[in-house]
Amino acid sequence: MGLLNHGAAPAVRAQTQSRVEPDVIYVPTPQAAVDAMLDVAQVKASDIVYDLGSGDGRIVITAAKKYGARGVGIEIDPALVKKANDNAAAAGVANRVRFLTQDLFTSDISEATVVTLYLLQSINERLRPKLIRELKPGTRIVSHVFNMGPEWPPEKTIEVDRSRIFFWTIPSVPSRKLVGTYSGARRPAGKARRARIPRVFARGAMPPGGMPRPEYVNEFPPRDTNR
Ligand SMILES: C[S@@+](CC[C@H](N)C(=O)[O-])C[C@H]1O[C@@H](n2cnc3c(N)ncnc32)[C@H](O)[C@@H]1O
């Protein structure tokens, strides 16, 4: 398994998706960046840190060892899951962390309070609806090197050595400004029926010049939330 240069993009291994094939190869996050990721997320002992694509387990293990957090690593490669479990035992945190051989796109991540990523921007973008749908408001997300695309700009960006680290928070639903609340079934009198009008959308999520796509609507926080 070849390692790429520090900060370089992990290469996509599989063009056709097979659920036993990783979506991206294993490249470890350098320890300085791991420390910075956990620092920017302000990890504490009460947190449950999920690393999606957990490799040798270093992010989750560091969160447990340094901050007393609990953690879960989701990793598709069983050999890396074994290595992560061995590393957790060697670090004395096996009772606080677990590593699961699972596909990050189908794993249950709802208990996480912090999610860490080192994948690819395209994978982050595919993952984004799941993050928004499953994570609790206030859950922090930190990504090494890759952002979430232009529609969900990070709240913070920091640089460690030559790597960038991006930080987001899942918005609280009540804080969203509801500016559209009618569906085709409850449209105001005189309004023509329009196909698939979203029932709820946030002011800041409206793209310039148009109605958001339905799946866009609840995927992104308003730009002025959490600032
Ligand atoms: C770039 S490495 C990051 C490893 C670790 N998070 C770190 O930062 O050191 C990406 C990891 O994601 C795993 N992976 C790729 N596709 C996956 C999938 N669909 N589900 C779970 N893990 C996956 C790879 O096996 C690899 O270990």
C-alpha cells in the first residue's frame, strides 16, 4: 500500500463502486494535523469522536488518549481495523474506542458529537446529505485537506505545516430562518401549482437566482448560522 506525499490527495482506487473496495486509499493524517483537528473541534472527555475511514485509528486513539473522549472508527478494510484495535490496546485506550469494519456511507453515525474526515472533496460532497440528516445539531465536523464544496463553506480553516484543516458545525434546526413554508398541497390561493416546491428552506441556503433543488434544501446551514 503506497503512501502519498504529505498533504497530497489520496487517489481514488475504484471507479466502479464495490462495497468491499475502499473509495479512497489509505493515507494517514500526520500527527501534527491530527492534534490540530482535535484542537479546532475542541474535543473534550464527554465527546464521541467518529473517524469515517479510520485507517490505523490514530485520530480516534489520540482523542481518547489526549482528551479522554470515546471514539469509533469506521473502516472498510478489515486489516486496518485489526491494526487500529492493536494500536488502541498498545495506547491503553481499548476500553474507550472501537473500530468497526463498515462502509462509511451506510454506518450509523448518529451518536457522534465530533466527526473527522480525510477522504476526498467528492466523497465529502457525497457524504454531506448523510451528515446533515443523521448528526445532531451542534455536532462538529473536521476535515483534513478536503472541504465540502462551495455550497457549504467551512466556519474555520486553519493551516498546519502544508495541510489545510476545515471545520463546520451542524446547524440547529430552530435557528434556521424559515422563509418558505408551503407545499403544493397547501399553496396560497391564486398561486399556480409548481413542481416540488420545498416546504422549508433556509434563507442563506438559497442559491443566487433560483429555487434550490429539493435535496439541496435541508443539506446546508444558512450562511449566517454559527458565526
Ligand atoms: C486517507 S485514509 C485516512 C485514514 C485516517 N482517517 C487518517 O486520517 O489517518 C482513508 C481511509 O478511508 C478508508 N475507506 C475508504 N473508503 C471507505 C468506505 N467506503 N468506508 C469506510 N472506510 C473507507 C480507507 O481504507 C482508508 O483507510
